[in-house]
Amino acid sequence: MTSQSHTTDRVFLFLQGPHGPFFNQLAKQLRRTGAQTWRVGFNAGDRVFWSAHARYIPFRGTASNWPRAIEKILEKQLVTDVVIYGDTRPIHALAIAAARRRGIRVHIFEEGYIRPYWVTYECNGTNGNSALMNLSIDQIRTRWNEQRFDKPVPPSHWGDLRQHIFYGALYHWFVLCWNYTYPNFEPHRNLRVMQEFLLYIKRLTFMPIHGVVRRIATRRIQQKGFPYHLVLLQLEHDSAFQHHGPFKTQADFLAKVMRGFAKGAPSHHHLVFKAHPLEDGRSPLQREIKKYAQKHGITERVHYIGGGKLAGLLNEACSATTINSTSGQQALWRGIPLRVYGSAVYAKPELVSQQTLAQFFADPHPPDVGSYQIFRNFLLATSQLPGSFYAKSGRCQVIRQVVDLMLEGRDPYAQHAPQSEAVQQQLRLVPHSKQLKIMQFQKDDVVSSETKPENRLLEAVKE
């Protein structure tokens, strides 16, 4: 455990984080340890969700000014740690490079590799840049056996999709309406801020209708009795798709999958495309799917499901195909054959098929379930923290565990012995008699997280 006197020397610089108050709450907890915290803000959304006004540094320059600006900030504030969400945004990639030149620790948060119950915390990179990419299953098995990790107790509730969409809409509203003091701000995605805002509002407004349509479509597939293969789609603007996949657009991926299915799948098998839960219509998925299905003469065997939970469809699937979606791990957990096309932390030869797509649809090779179990347990014992970035109870779960890990500043995948108190806390090692209380507490959290987020707007902004 890091001593209190040592933490007074730590200076944490926060850049862009998840939409909402997560970074602000994390910084508050770090300050309670004696550390200093600063925030660089690039727009009004960053500014609103940071309560320590005296520790806020607005960046109003152009993208070309940023490399010099971050060097000055790191030097002037005597920064010891940089904290970011995702490592592929240009401003974050440049900040990571500057930090490493100075020997500054980097703390990277990302959505969970195992979802929806966890978030990811790493130190060297995430997704295709993760240290996991260089660890083989044999190396992971060796570390698991040497360190004798105990199985973590999984959280007992679903994620926080509605809060995620709500904070995304709120963040873009502030950028849209209050951004006059940041004239040079450019979003890291291709859409204008107004377009992003309207897409979030549309998604939030029509969630109940989309849910009904989705359930009807899912029930039809489940009741028809035909074998089907599942395609796990991703957001085209997501960093895993853009930076760690081989396709420029979703249409390129759809074309390849449809061609392989038409060539290799038995004639009575069907193909089901499952959209990402946050898919907002910016990519014309249904139109493209229909076009390629008609081209290959398989229109009657192709289906589309717009988001929603995956388990019901995946349980009955013959196989799953994706670029590098984290949902691929749900297929592996069930022993379902999986074909991936991009860089993914779980894309190990023991776990994913190496067949051509036509061969895969004809006779898919299943994963080594034992190897996946070791891989999954290793993830849960190292970089996966139970909780979430958006619901209040989920934020508290993450912050409660991650502060000690950040103060230690150790790569979660590095070999070490004995286990630190921070890791013990992360693993939630509690007596069996207390586990029931924890599970009940988490069930109570579900009730509180279902409170409509729009009714907690003022509280959320302050927090």
C-alpha cells in the first residue's frame, strides 16, 4: 500500500474521460490521499464535469499547438501521472508519447474487455495496444498458476446503457451551446457536434420503441427453428474498429461476411447481424445488409437485430463472427466457435478459429474452453474492475478499487508476489458470510441506477 507521505508527491493530470462525472469523482478521491489533480479541458463538456475550478487548464489552441502545450503542462505542473480514457485519440496518443519521454506514469481507462459488468484499467495501452497482445495462453497460464489468483466474485447486475446515452447527450449539449470560449475545438470523430447531439437524443427518445421492435425480431428468429450464425457488429466510429481492425467501413466487413456465408454455409443455415447496443444509425447498416444479401441471393436467410442484450441469441448460435468486438468473449465463454478479423486481446490461436470464412461457416472449429477459462480468470484478476463509468453505483464500485492501484502505479499484468492489498481489494476476496450482503447491496444498486438520469441532472453535473 502506498504511504500517505508518498502520495503528496504525486500530481495527476486528467485529459478527456468518459462522458459524465467519473473523472471528477476519481480526482476527488485521489486528492483525499494527499495527491494533486489537474484537468486539461478541450471544450465546455470537459469544463462542466470538473468541480475543482482552480485546477482546470483550458486548452483553446489548435491541434498543431497541442504537442508543445502538453510538454509545457507536464513540466510546469510537475506531473507524475497522466490519466486518460482510451489511448488512440490524437490528443491522448501525443500525451502518452510526451509522458513516456519524461518517465511519467500513464493510467488508461477503457470500456471492459468483459462486458457489461466491468471496466478496463491498464498502464501501457488498451485494445490492440494492450500488453495482453504479447502474452500467449501458455504465459498467461504460467502466471495464473504461479500467483495463485482467487476467482473474483462477479457483479450481479446489468450495465447502464441508458445512463451512458444520457451522459453522451448531455456532454454534447454543453459543447453545442456553451463552447464559445473554445473556438478551435475539433471533435475526434467525423460528425459535427450538432449531429452527435441529435443522434444521442434520438437514441434516448426511441429506446422503448426500439426495444419492442428488437424483441419481436429476436422472437421470430428463435421460434423459426433454423440453424443460424451470429455476426457481432461494432460502432464504425469506435477506436477498436478504426485503429485495430482491417476494414475502413462497416460495408467492407458486411460484404466479406456475406460473401463467405453464401459460399460456405449449408443452404438451410441463416445469418443474423446483431447491432451494437449503442448503434445510432449513423451507418446505414440495414440498407447495406439488404444490398449484399440480394447480391448473393440469400435475402430470405439474412436477419438484422438492432442492439439489445446478446445472451438470448448467442445461446442458440452455431458460430459468431466479428472484427474485434469485446462481445466475442461471450461466445468464447459459451464454447461457441468464433472468427475475428482485427486485433483483439482474446484473439489467441487456442481461442479463435484460423479458418477461411467459407470454411468457418461450413464447419466452424470451436475454442479450447479450458484455455479460455484461464484467460478470462486472468483478466478478471488483473485489469477488469467491477463497476461502470456512468451509473452512480457503478462509478463508486470502480473508484473504491482503482485508487490504490493507481497509487501503486504497477502494470496490472506484471508478475509480482506476494499479492498487494490493492489487488486483494480488486479481487473482492471476502468471507462467504459477507458475499450475500454484497450481492444484496448490488441488487439495491440496480434499483437506484434505474432512477431516470434526467431527474438527477443537477446532481450529476455537480458530482
